[in-house]
Amino acid sequence: MAAQKIEMMLLRAEDELLARIEGALRRPDLAPSALEEIPTTPWLRRLYLFDRAGRPLASPPGSDAAGVFRALLAEIPSGLWERGGRRHLVLGDQVVLAAVLKTARGEPVLVAGARDAEGLRREILELTLGAAEGATILAVLDHQERLVWSRAPVDRADRVATASLGEVLPSWQVALYQPRGMSLREAVRRQVTVFTAAFGLLLVVIAAGIVATYRLVRRETEMARLKADFVANVSHDLKTPLSLIRMFGETLEMGRVTDEAKRQEYYRVITRESERLSRLIDNVLDFSRIDGGRRTYAMAPTAVEPLVRETLEAFSYPLTREGFTVEVAVAPNLPEVPLDADAVSQALANLVDNAIKYSGERKALRVEAAVRDGQLALSVADEGIGVPPEEQGRIFEKFYRVGRSETQGRRGSGVGLALVRHIALAHGGRVTVESRPGAGSRFTLWFPLRRSAG
Ligand code: ADP
């Protein structure tokens, strides 16, 4: 469109100029001096007029008119002299307008003039294209691709399209520039980058989703398996003491045991087994209370020594029967500590129960109570099978039990240590484990000496 506009504008200007010259030529009283005074236009400089024989009727002062005529003659078809009309020629590095007009007497006159870039810029291009607006920059290039005119500087822009100006300015072009940073190529590149990044992000999100789902499913499956094990283990744990109680009860009932000492032992078995049963049921009930967030604790200043002694007394029978050496070291002058005595006793009992369960050949139990690092440390140590380092973080999870080989033959529900940890945390304390497989374990309950505010 811009190219067409320029062409039209230029053709119209040429028409006007040639009409003006023809008007002068057709005057019957044509004097040679009149021709010299023909007004030219700013966009056409160095106007020449030649007659058919090549005599210059008008030429710029000091010019080589003969040379110019020869050059023109070589380029224009001879028919032009008869027919009249105009041609646009490229001579050297100039664009020349050549036209044949007729005088009043019908003699042909060759009019020729070179385009003036500066004049073109001012009179034609600025007027035609100056008003155009938009993000792109319009420019005009000459036949050697030199910039003749541009609406704005183009040194920081990319050329995106060109259109030839056609007949009036042969080999000249109108060019369209796109300022850099928003060039078409760059915009496309930027979009490709954005899409690639978005696609990459999408892939990452999908991958993360798959991993998360996989983990969740694995966790759920594991939890389902642990729960099934838990039910089987608890049922078995309940059955053992029940069948013992029943067996000894029936034996006593039938009156077959005559020996008083034996009878006393049977009574003790029944009492011990029913205690074990109570502990087990307490554990399960407490665990379900904790799981449902219903477990509450009643803290009161508690003397540590009696609490440890009473808890251990409940285990005196199995400890003696299994042949354990028991060491109890309660530091003298321990202050009273704010504790829920029942809960702490239950935690301690669970640790002692585990020490008995997970001891092998070396049967040694050491229970210690002391103030360490400004806290009450209650520890239960054994010389049993130990816990592998990689399992030490997991044994406090509910239902979790170390691989079957270690716990083979040792029944348990997998909630004991979860309960211990919950009790410790409820007191504002914690539970730690130090253990080496084959060497033994030490579980320590840490309790603050004073109730923390709030
Ligand atoms: P469980 O009913 O199986 O004993 P716990 O929660 O009390 O459940 O313990 C979880 C697991 O931690 C046990 O299955 C056992 O593998 C391991 N464990 C606990 N105490 C000891 C210990 N004193 N020595 C070795 N392993 C232990």
C-alpha cells in the first residue's frame, strides 16, 4: 500500500511537471531562453532538454550535455521519439526520468532529469508516509539498498518485509522494520521458550503427582498390611494368657493339686497372666484413644523412685523365670516431677516388656533414673538383639515392627513404642534410642522437671 501510494504521488507530480514543460514547449513564441527558465521541482534536479538531433535546448550550467545525450540514447527505445511518453532509467547510480514531448510544431523534445533523494524525501516520502503510525517502522531504500527515508531510526530494528516501488523508482523498495525486542522472530522465539517452560513445568507437576500418588498408595497398602498384622498379633497375644489362666483355673477347680506350694504358684500364674492381659488391653484401648485424639493426661508432682519400683514389681515373675539380671539405679534426691504416673508407668512397662521380649542369650536389664541435661532421664537398657540403625526412626510409628526375621517368634502388636512416644510428647518430653544390632538397646524417656507454661 505504501509503495502504491508513493508511486501514485510521484506519477502525479511527474504529470504536473511534464505538463508544465509541454505547456512551455507548445508556446508558438518559444524562445530558447524561456526553456532555460523552466521551473524544476525539488525531487528532480539537473533538467536537460534535447532536440531530435541531440542539441541541448536546456542544460544545467557546466554540464556535459553531449555525454548525457549519448547515455540517454543508448537506453531509450527509438520508438519513443515518435510515440512520445516517458521512461524511468537507472544510469550509473542515478534514477533518471526521460520523457519525449512535442513542440507546437510537432518536433520531439527529450526531457531528462535525475531524481534528487533529498527532494524526494522532503516532498514525496515525508508527505506520503510520514503520517503512518504503528509499532513497525516504514522505510524507503534506493537501488543500492541505501536508506533514503525512514519514519524512525532503524539501526535497532529488523527488516521483516520489502515491496518494490515499481516503474517510477526502479529497484527502489519500501521496507518494513520491526523494532528489536518485539521482532516477529523474537516474539516467536519468546513464545516457544514460554511454551517449552510451561510444558516442562507441566511434566514436572505430572511426575511429582505420579510419585506422590505412588507413595500414597504404597503407604496405604503398607498401613493396611500393618493393620491386618496388628489384629492377628493382638488376638494371639490375648489368647496366650487367656489359655494359661483357663488351664490353671481348671486344674485348680478339679482339686487335683494337693501340694500347697504348687497351688500358690498356680494362683500367681493366674494373677500374672491376668495382669499381662490388662496391660495388653490397656495398651490397645489407649492406643485407640490416642488415635482418635481422646487420650487425656493428668499431671501431678510424682516421686520417681516408687513409680519405677512399682512398675518393675509387675515384671518380677517373668524376669526371675527367664533368668534376667536386673539392675536398678535411681539417683538419690530426685525431685518430684510433674507426671501422669499411670501413663509413665505404662510407657516404662512397655519398654521393660520389649527388653524381655527382644533379649537373646544375654539376659540383662538395667533401669536408670537421673537428672541429665536439666531433664529427668528414665532409661531401660538390655543386651538383646538390638535395632538396625536404618530402622531406629521407624520403630516409633504405629503398627511398625522390624522385619520378620528379627521379631520371628516374638509376638507383639507394634503399638507399644508408638504409645511410649505419645506419652513422652504429651509430657513435653521425648524418647530416644541408642542401639547396636547384636549388642543391645537403650531406650530413654526424657521429661522436663517443671511444667512448661501453657
Ligand atoms: P511390638 O509389639 O512389636 O513389640 P513395639 O512398638 O513395642 O511393638 O516395638 C516396635 C518394634 O521395635 C518391635 O517390633 C521390635 O522390632 C523393635 N524393638 C522394640 N524394642 C526393642 C528392643 N528392646 N530391642 C530390639 N528391638 C526392639
